[in-house]
Amino acid sequence: MTQSPATALPSPKERRRLREAKSLSQAELAAKIGVTRETVRSWESGRTAPRGRRRNVYAKLLAELANEQTVSGSVSGSVSGRRSVRRPSWAKDLAPPVDDTKGRKSPARIPVGAAINGHTRPERAPAVAQPERQPERQPERQPEPSTPPTAATTPVATPVTTPAEAFDALCTNCAPGLVRQTYLLTGRRTLAQESVERAFQLAWQRWPEVAVDRDPEGWVRAAAYEYAMSPWHRLRRSHRQPDAPPADPADRAFLAVLMSLPPAQRRTLLLYDGVGLDLPETAAETEASTPAAAGRLLNARDAIADRLPDVATTPEALHQRLGELCGAEKLRPPNAGLVRTGSETRARFWTRAAIAFTALIVGATALTLRTAPTHYEPPQSPGKAISGVPPRMGPGPLTYGDQLLHRKLREDLSSGPERLTPQAR
């Protein structure tokens, strides 16, 4: 079950980059749109997405910023012949070597998933410019008599990639690396697999939004990290005991140091030194400012250097050490087909549960209306004792004389004694 697509927006990282390129703060951008600073921050982190009129205004403003940046870049490029990449002075020792001519990292930094799976790209030799060859002019051919088309002359239609195929390709390519990254973030094998599976299920439910995103892997990675770092996992019974540590003592000590770091520092270290993101991209994904992300990274490196003096804290050494640590674990990535099926089953379950709960509320409301009284019945007030009223008097018990008199009266005639009648003489 997928959602209908809305107005297209750039990725959260691109939104933050466009705003910083224009030297706008989150408060200034929020004032132009008519929202709060916290709303703009959640949009740039990818936690929420704008809707309705605010989405249209936000998309139009980002398009204007992108057009201004494109125009300024083309003008400066035509004057100087290349773009210069400027970095703050406090971030020069944190950032990897940058090629000014191309504006990208050196090939020495590769994602953790690529280092584990061995998909390293060999350096290509510089291409030598060859002189353009003019196509030879061939004599015109005479039209041949019409013949039925054959297999050689019939154009072959290119297959159209379906959403399921595109999702399966994304899951197959990104799931192994994401499982290993999440294991470095949590130190739990089962939680890492569960987090990546839930993230891909959420991506399939919102596939129209994820498919047009400039960095689908980053979208899924952010969702997996958020689920893995949820504090509610500590209430689960299976998480009361830690997982079995790695077999190698060096890996065990390094993993213990990673787990001792605060979650924010651990995530920043993994994104910058493990995945290979830039400092602004790391700050955007961790929902922090660029100076705050740099401070977390420096504190994490200092903590590792204090507890493990023999481990080098350079970006290349930490990148290689993280790759070796997660590469030694046997983690099973989720299956793309099972993820899609599980996502649809989960969506159907919650949909039916919502329908059943709504029907239950409607039934309870109807029963209440049916059995409720239709008119007001005032309640009866409780009885109270009244003082000053004499007690109710009644006949008392008969005495012995009264009882004899009562018996005599009952035995006599009710009309009294007979009257004397005169007699004639």
C-alpha cells in the first residue's frame, strides 16, 4: 500500500545545503515561509515533510535558491574556470582531502558497506584526448522493395523498471552495508537486522517519496538509525542482557569503547569516519549544527585515543578499523521480497485494526444513545430527621378490669337489655 505523490522536493540534505549556500539561518527561512524554526529543522532533517500550501511555498523558495546558485556558479566558473571549495578554518583538520577541480572526496574514503563487500573502484588512468574523426560519407543506397520486417530490423523495446524491481535493487545493494553500520551503532546483531528491515518496510510504504529522492540510501539509513537508537528498546526483555562480544580481543575492546560513547557522538563518528559523509551532511542527518557535529566528532576521537592509545584516530585509520570490526560479524541482510510482503501485511493489519477500533467506537456510541434516558429524572433527596414533633400516641395495653368489662359487653346483646312490655289484666 503506497501513498500518492505530492509536490517534488529535494532531499533534506539538499535543502540544508541550499539554505547554507544563501547564508540563511533556519529562523530567517522560517519567517519567509510563515512557520517556526523547529519546523524548518525537522524538514531539513527528514523527520517530517511539509504539506499543502506550505509545501508549495517551500518548494518554490528552494527552487529560487537553486536557480540563484546555478547562475552564480556558472558566472564564477566562466571567469575562473573552476569552482573553489571553501571550508571553515575549524573544520579543515576534520574534512578529508578534497579535489578542488571536481569538488569531491579522494578515492581513499569509501562507504563501510563497500569496504566490507569489496566493491572498491580502481583508479582510472587519465583519458588522452583523441582527435575527432570525421564520419566518412557513404554513397546513398537505392530504396529496396518492401519486405516484411525481420528480427534484425525490428527495434527492441527497452524493459521498463517497475517500482518493485527498483525497490529490490535498492534493498539488494544497500541492505548488507546498512546492517553492518547499524551493528556498529547498537552493538546488537538482532536489533541491527530488525532496524534495517523496518526501515525498508517504511521505504516501500512511502516509495513514491523515496523513489524521487536524490539519496534513497540516505533516506533508508536515517530511518534505520532512528529506529535502532530508540530509547524504548531498553524496556524489551531480550535487551536486558548484552550480545556475545566479538571473538577477537582487539575487536572486543574497540566495540566496548564505541558502546561507551554517547549515542550522538557514536552516530556522528560512524557517519563521518565510517560512511564517509561530509561534515555538513553529517550535521544535517544528526539534526545538529555544523559546529556541534564537529565538536561531537572531536570528542569521540579523543575518547577513543584515551582508552585505546594504540589505535590511530585519523579518518583513514578509523574508517579501516570500523570496516574490519563489522566485517568480522556474520549478519544476515533482509530479503527484498519478504520486506515488501511484510510491509504490505503490516499496513493491512494496522488498517484493519483502525477500522475495527473505529467500528467499536461507533457501536459503543450507538448503544449509549439507545439506552440513555430521554428525559430528566431528578434524583430523590435522602431523608432527614425532624425535631420538635411529638411522638405518635396509640392505645395502650388493657388492664385486667378492662378485659373483664370487654368480655361482659361482648356476651350481652348488642341492643341492650330487653324492655318491659305492659300486659293486660
